[in-house]
Amino acid sequence: MLADTLLAQRRAQIAGKFLSGQWSAELKGYETARLADRSQAQTLSEQWRD
């Protein structure tokens, strides 16, 4: 029980660092891949309707 509480507090601290901008993560190629996925989904959606 105590371990769960401590783990939850630690997770909250880490999340807070990301939300505040103190920590960040650069995901190279993320935006490009996201656009490609959306484009492919649109194409598949249009093909399905034909």
C-alpha cells in the first residue's frame, strides 16, 4: 500500500515536469508520420466507399 502511494506520487512528479515544460521529449519524424497516417486513412476511407 505504501509502495503504491509512493509510486503514484513519483509518477505525478514526473508528469508535472513534462506538463510544466521542465522536461520534454523530441520525437523526430512524429509530425511527418502523423500526416502520412492521416493521409493513408483518408485514402483507405475513400477506397472503401467505392
